[in-house]
Amino acid sequence: MKARWHFIMAPSLILSLFLLLASQIIFLRGGFFKDLRLGRSGTDLTWENYVRFFSDNIYVDSLVLTIEVSAAVALLTLCLSYPVAYIIARMRSRWSLLLIAAIVAASFITIVIKVLGLIIIFSSGGALNRALLALGVVSKPLTIMGQPGGVVVGLMHFTMGFAVLLLYGVIRTIPASLEDAATIHGAPRWRVFWRVIIPLSLPGVIVTALIVFNLCMGAFTSAALIGAGKVYTLPVLIQQTVIFQTRYGMGATISAVLMAVTLLINLLSLLVVTRLAVARRLTA
């Protein structure tokens, strides 16, 4: 029966993969052709676009900024979402299901609506600045829009729900009896959390961090709207290059570099984690 279903699904799967890979290959292939006027490209293969990318500070600085913002979002999202996921996972009432349902529902809200809500809050005349001015905390409105910090907050608002759901599933697989056993033997709660829960959930934490990082590396809406045209991450730079400058070859080059760097960071992270796990087993 399973073989029959596999046979039925195979054509649609092959077609989907072909369309996905073919479109990506055709687009990335454009990075090896020189941009001419009015969106036209040359016919001779060249590395000129890649040389320009790594020799121009605008592109290099944008790459560094994208990595920094994505790493900051991944770290802060983990720090905030892990306690929430742990509390929900250890709840023994129906509130846990209600909270999970609320998080899932919030995750389906389009990113544009979320970002527009943050713009209303963070703008110079927004709710946050009005509250801070009324309380006398600041003497003039804070500048959050058009700053990398504002983009970080916007991306955290987008990724937090996914991180909580992923970590919730990881923590639920850890038996609560392990915590009870450690507590009975005199271990304080903080030590149980640090020596039992964290190590057992570490693989899931790393996977969650990489997923959040990958989402942020390719995020466009938050950087474009909250960045207000002043925060040039690589996705924003791709949009500017392709749409406004009609330089499709350079846009393909930036996309290829973004994909390659993201893949390289993921592979290096998994390699480091694997070696640390092996070293821990050898010293255990």
C-alpha cells in the first residue's frame, strides 16, 4: 500500500522539485553575466559581479550587518522563548493547550500586519514614545525606526512564535520524572534546569537557533519597513538592485552569496556542535 502511494506521489514531487531547482538555477546563472543598460545582460561569462561584491564596501558591510542582525535575533529569541516554552511544557492544566493555540494563531498572522503594528508603536509619535515622554523617562522621542535595533525587535516579533513551538516540542520529550528525581536528591531547581533540562534539550535548541537564523537571513519585510530605507540588509539590497536599478545579474550575485554564506554558517555550526558532543562523550 505504501509503495502504491509513493508511486502516485512521485510525479508531483519530481515536478515540484524540477520547477523549484530550475527557477533557482536560471536566476543564479545570471550572476555570471555582466549587467548592461535597461535590464539587459551580456553574453560572455564573467566573475565581474562577484569581484565587485567583495571589493565594494557597500555589499560587504551589508553582508556583515545581515549576519549580525540574524545572530542577535537568534540569540535573543532563544533567551526569551526558552523559558516560555518550558513553562508551557510543564503546565498540567488546559491553559497549556490554550496558550499553544494562541501562539499558533498568532504565527499565522501575516508579517505585514505585525510590522505595521510595530511601526505604530515605535514611531516618533507612537505609543512607546508617548508613554516614555509622559513618564519623564526621556526628554525627546527615541529613534527606533530606521535603526538595526528596531529591525532586530521586528524580526524577534516574527520568529518568537516559531521558536516557542519548536522548543515546546523538544522540552515535552524530556520526562518530568528526571526533574523530580534530581529534586528529591537535594538538587536546587536552578541546578536541575541547568544540568538536566538544558543539556537534554541542547540539540533542539541548536536546531531552533539555526531555523531562526535562516529565517532572519532572508527576511525582507521587517528590514524594509522598520528599517525605513536606512538599514540595508542583503534582502533589501537585492530588492533595490533588481527592482530600482534593474541589475538582474548583480541581484543574482547577491542572492548567491546570501545562500552560500547561510549554508556555510549552518554547516560550520553543526560541525562545531558535533565535535563538542563527541568530546563530551569521550570525557564522560
